[in-house]
Amino acid sequence: MARLLACALLVLLSVAGQARSEGLEVIVVDPFLEMRTGPGRGFPIVHVVERGERVRVLKRRTDWFHVQDAGGREGWVHKSQMLETLVPAGTRMEIDDPAREDFTAHRREVGLLIGDFGGANVITAYGAYAFNAHLSGELAVSQILGNFSDGEAAALGVTHVPVPEWRIQPFLSMGTGMIRIRPKGTLVQTPARTDQFAYVGGGLRAYLARRFIIRAEYKEYVVFTDRDENEEANEWKIGFAFFF
Amino acid sequence: MENRIRVLLLSAALVMAGCSSLPWRDEDPEAAPEPASAEDGETPVVIEPQVERREIRPARIDTENWEAGLSVGSLSVEDFEVNIVYGARIAYHINEDFFAEGVFGQSDAGLSSFERLSGGAPLLTDSERRFTYYSLGFGWNALPGEIFLGGRRALNSTVYLTLGAGSTRFAGGDRFTLTAGAGLRVLVKDWLAVHLDMRDHVHEIDVLGSNKTSHNYEATLSLTAFF
């Protein structure tokens, strides 16, 4: 294990070290750019670049750009001051940040939810693909962790968003999948059961910022057991997702 | 006879030349500006500029919002000694204040005091003694700042708080686990960071008969790269 980790670390460091770019040269249009020692508002301003001067953008981390001026001095500049800079062709520097409109138009979504499934804790990872603004298909895998049983579930479903223009979107969902439950028995070893289930549910999705979504949902499950009676369970979950 | 053919050929050539020149003039009246326009005082177009505008595609700026790395440290498994733990972590920096993070770790727990003192049969098998956890959650860069090394060198650093949820596999079962912690991240290079993390993994366990809440404290040192 330790040797494997050491090898992985070496590979990681070599890859990260190589990934340096030449940078993009831009002309300052704001009265001045403030260069800070680090990518954050708390770091001190150590240098100022005036309007008309050229700087080279080396990389970006969150909303901060690492730039180098003509004299070779380096520092971090906030996005708000970079929005007005020009590339040598005379056009504005393109900053392709996802916004609220992309939330309505996005195709793919990946997220993570935690909550309660019939009294047990549940952790779910899901991926969704939108066929159009209203309808999307979803694939979710869950780990169920309870006091009396553990299990896993995989589900395939469809989600319908009636009003995709809203910032907070209600949605309806239904689908089917398989669930595997392993009862925790310290005295009697009960075999694991694998059953099919179906669900209907609904929830809310809200646009947070950039490409992030907060999502909360409730689902009613029917598990088709091979016994006389089907089992029913309900589930609520909350979590975050990002779209791309 | 010969003369008549020659006249016929010549006249045909003349007609063809005339026809071919006519539409060319009609098609492109601006190419040969009329002298009349020059008399009106306008400057005659001498050369039509034929420069195509160059399509410049600026180089994409390298974004470094992801951070991944490996960690090593010590994990105190409640009732089962303190042991070495190996792990991995990945984080996505949402903005300068918050990041989403996933951590994974593995350790082999030791003997409980009961097992050591009683000298009886061990409570757990070797495979049940393996402690594996994962946790997914958020971090908040609470105290960004700098670490000063001597008078001329400063390294950017952040003290952050984390909160996550996940699962722990130990003593023959998976358990829902909440993880809370605090850490210090020091940027040795712009793309390379060293972390010192303290985390508490909290879960319910019933391995010693009754159900109880178990706190498993972990201290790790990790090396991560931004990409």
C-alpha cells in the first residue's frame, strides 16, 4: 500500500509539474490592476500595473488570475479587473464562466446527496443527462447504512422540470432499480436479498453560483419482494450538484 | 474559297472576343471607376484592399481549481490503538472561500485493551481489523494568510475547517460516518501544497456488546498538487 502510494505520488507530481502554460498576453484597460501576493482578498497588494501596459496571464485559480508584468513581477489579480482587459487583437479577453442562463440550458449534471432511507442513512451519487429543458434521465447509485442492515441500490429514472426558467425549480421524478440489503446479524447470519424497486418522488433544485446547484428531494419506494407483501419505504435527501 | 473561310474564322473570332468582353465590363463596374466620378471631387478607389481579417484564437488560460494528493499519518481507532494511516484526497476549489473535498484512508487497527489483558480469543479477524473510510464534504478557508520564513521569504497558507459525511468499514460492517476537522494548507509552490490535517470520524459501533458512539481521531500530513 505504501509503495503504491509513493508511485502514485511521483506520477502526480511529474504530471502537475509539466502542466505549465505559456500564458496569454493582455492589455490593461482599467485605470490599474492590483497585483496581490496570493489568490485571495486578504493578501496584500504589492504591485500596480497601469492602463495600457501589457501583462501575461499565466493561470487562473477560482476568481483570481496569476499574472506577470513586463518587468517579470508576478501577482494575483481578481476577475473583476481582468474582465476589461484586451487581447492583442483588440477584443476583450474571454472569460467563459458559467452563469444563471447556463443553469436553464445545461445538459449534464453530477451530484452528491445524503439523507435518510427508511430509517437508515443513505449516501447517493448521481449523474443526469437532459434530453430537453424539461425532461432528463438520471442514473443514481446509493450506499445505505443502517443500524440493522446495510445495502446498495442503483436506480434509473426520469425527472421532469415543469418550469426550467426559475432559479428554484420544482421537479417530479420516477424510476426503477435494484436494491441489495444485507441484514446485520451478530447472532444469526441472514443472507443478503436483492430485489427490484420502483419509486415516485419530487423535489427542488436551486441555482447557487457558478456551476453549482443545491438539491433536495423526497421519494416513495415500493420494493418488490418475493414474499407475500411488498415493502414500502420513503426517502429524503439533500445535497449539491454541478452542471457542465 | 480559302479567303472566304479565313474571313468567316476571323469574324467568328471577333464576335467571340466582343461577347466575352461585354459581360465582364457589366459585372465589375467598380473595378474600373468612371472618370466622371473623379471629376465630382471624390477620391477614386485605386486599390480595393484584399486583406482578410486574421482569426486569432487566444491561448486558453490554464485553470487550476482541482487539487489532489496523498497523505500519511496516524489514526486512533477507539478501543483499538493508534496506527499508521495512508490516504488520498481530492478537492475542487469553488471560490477563494469554499471547496468541496473527498478523502479516503486505510489503516490496520491493533488490539483492544480487553484482548491484550484477557489473552483470550481475538474479537476481530485480521480482515475485520482493517479500517477503511471515505468522506465527502465541504471546507471553508477560514484564516487565509502567510507563513514567514526568515526575513525574505513568505509562503501562502490557509487554516480551514471541514465537514463531511461518508462511510467507514470496520469490524465487519459499513457505518455511516460524520467527519469534522481542521487543517493547515501551506503552498510550497504555486501548484504544490503541504497539508496538516486533524479530523474526527464519528460513527456508531456495537463491537463491544452495546451500541456506542465512537470517535476516531486522525492526524495526517499530505502533499497535494493543483491542476
